Amino acid sequence: MWLCFSLILSPTSGYEYLPPHVSFDPAENFHNSSEYHLSPQLVQTKVSVYKYDYNPENELDFSAGHRKNPAHILLKPLLSDNLDLPLIKLPTSKNRPMEIVFEGNALEFDFPSEEEKQAALKDGRYKPNNILPIDVDVYSPSDGSRTQVFMTIPRFDRGPPYSLARVRNEPGQSGIKLEAYPDYSWHSSYGANCKGLASVYRVMIDPCNRMWILDSGEIGRNHTCSPQIVVFDIPSHREVHRYELPRKVYVKDYSRLVTIVLDVADPPPHGRCEKTFAYLADATSFALVVYDHQKRDSWRIENRFTYPNPHFSKHTVAGESFELLDGVFGMSVTPHGLNMQRMLYFHSLSNDLLAAVPLDVLNNGSYFRIGDISARLKDFHAVGQRGVQCTVSAMTPHGYLLCGFLNPIGIVGWDIRKPYTAENRITLAENHKTLQFIGGLKIAPNAEGKLEVWMLSNRAQKFFSGTNNLKEINYRVQKCGLNELLLGLPC
């Protein structure tokens, strides 16, 4: 089978360029480089034509800091021509190195003073051995100022002095040095002041430069505060919105809201992100919660698709196991512009089932009443089963669902246009050492607008089994360009 490609190549000296609109047999080595060989197995049989536009003057950005390499290309179908056109099958990249941004044996927390640090150590507000970072997100200002990396450290119990942090650029003695976000006073009451933050599991940054913070309201298993959504304008570090969840959508001292995903219907440059829905995962009382930002209303959905499966309560990572019976955990939304029904894809951590429900059903609160586990049940679909657990997920603009698998230990991608079968799930990155339990997975633009995949791995199996060793590297924040990850190119 022959394909027609058009290439956007970085004009690196010393390399010859393929002529524009060249046709070639994919069984031939791409650009005379066996490293980037495109075998027929890497191409879907239904794909007939792909097009590249060769224009050295409108090249991709491969400025300083990027490897100069003849495979610096952007390989993508012309989605604007045919949004239903299947994409090229993703290549497998085992043991591929991600770019390690930060790593460390432990986390080092900044305090307002040495006296406050010693007081927190003495009264148990700071326990260095009882800390597990979960999520990561990044904000890259368009003005070229430094990228801000945010990390969450939930309060499973007393231990973290603060639950939302910004990573400092200078390394600490143990590797990763943090400062409280937005500042220490928001966390220091340890849930006594509900105008602050009690325990943040995950965050999500929207296209309007706002960070949506999901605060579970817990210290340990007790709700010292109601769960809440707090929204910050990142450039000004100012709170711009707060919504306290009503008791009808959570179970006091039992619900644990762990994941937030957004769908913005009015993004910039023409919108102000007012038409935003937030989807929340209640992992311990097994439900989805939907928040309509425009109407300031929320509702709870619970049915057989939101529950865990006890056969998948044992989680094994790198030979170590722990028991955890968690419900809804990973969620992703169909991107705009794919000419297909938009869905929320979701899964429980302790289950191998991927489920989906149309957004136009999910976003209508009148369909769902508390306690009605059959409400609109016909609209919930079992997409498929993996036979293994995966953690958090993220959706690419092209419609690839990424998820952090426990086996293989890595990131697996799936084209949402295809059946959810083993042959259509492709391992994009596999590393049994550096990708142990991916708790945070985000796709975010850098300062130049290029999309990057960011992930936080935390070796959660050691935390939950009590085998943490602070002399080993336990936490890593890593990234890879989205195109590079999808195509198996160097990060």
C-alpha cells in the first residue's frame, strides 16, 4: 500500500530534504533512517492518503533545547479535510526515556520560617515519611516567563504541611523543592478554616489561565470542610470563583473526590470560559459529580458503571502489591471538532472497564435524582475491558485517549474511533523504573504553543504497602512532546 505524505521539516544543516508531496512505500526506510522505519504494520489499512506540506520557512519550532534530528516532523492527518479519517497506528516505544524535569527521594517544603517548620514537625502537621504527591499541571505564560509547575499532595492523614504547591526551580537536598500555593496561609489551619484548602487531590488548568482546584475537604477520612472547587487566576494568583458542594452530591466522611476534568464550550480568543462543566470523580462512594459553572448547580450520578470490581482491588506495580477498592478515577472528554458525538470516558481505578456517556445527557441535571441508580442507564456504554488497571487518563486533540497502565508499566494510547481492543491499544512509553504509578497526566502547551505531555509518577505501591525508602528516587515529574510521544520520536 502506498501513502502520500507532505513533510514539515526543520532545516537542519547537513541533511537532505524530501521533495514536497513525495509518494513512497512505507516498507522503505523513512528518510534513509532505520530508526524511524515505517513498516506496513504501523499504518492502518483503511488510510489511503496523508498529506504533508513542505515549507522550510514555516517550520516547526526546533529552537535551542530541541535535538536537531532529521525525524523532527509533524506527522498528522488533515483532520480539517476528513475528521473521520483514521489516524496512523501509534508505534510502540518500550523503555523509552521521557525528559525528567524533576526527581527526588523526598519532597522539601518551604516554610515561612524555621520556627514554623519546627512547630509543624513537633505537632505532626509535617511528617516527611507520610507524604505522597499525586498530580501535576503546568502553566507556560505566553510572555516567555518561566513555566510554573504545580503539584498536589493530598492529606491522606497528617503529614503534608500544605496540599497544593509550586515547584521551585532550585533543587533541594533531596531533589524536589516546593513552596505553598497560593501561599502558606491557605493551608496552615489544616482544615480548621474552610476558606482555605484542606486536601487537594488534583487540579486542571483551563484555556483562560485559570486553575480549577478540587479540594476534598478531608483530613484523613474526616470531612473537616465540605468538598469544594476553588478557581484561581494564575497570572494574578487571585481567587476568582469558589463553589462548595452541597450535601446532596457527596457522602460526609465517606466521599473522596479525587479527579477533576473540564469541558469549556467558550474558550479564547472569542470566549471567556464561562460555559464550563466540571466533572468530578468520587472514588470512595462510587459516583460522578457534574458541576455547571454557568448555572452554579451540581448533581450526582451513581450506577453500575461507576463502581469498582473487587477482582481488581489488588494493585501490583513492579512486583509489590496493595489493596485499594476505588471507584471512578480517570476521566477524559471527547475533543471538539472530531465530527463525532462527544462523550465523557471514565473508569474506576479498581476495574478494567472503560465506560462512556454522552455529554448532552450528563450535562442535563434534570435527568438525575439522588438514589436513582437507573437514571438514563441506557445512555451509559461499556466501551471495552483491558484486563488490567490503569490510573489517570488524558485526551489528545486528535482523539487519542492516554492512560497510565499498571501492566505494562507505562503510557498506553487508544484511538477513540476504533474498538477498545488489545490490538488497538498501543504502548507509547514503557519503563518499569521511571513510570511506576502515574498519578498525574496532563497535556498542556508550552510557551511556544507546542503541546507537551506531562506526568507525575510516585511509586504509590510503596507508600500504601509501607515500604517507602527515602534513600531511593520515589517521585518523578517527566514530560514529552505530544507529537514525539505519539510517533515514537525522542522526547
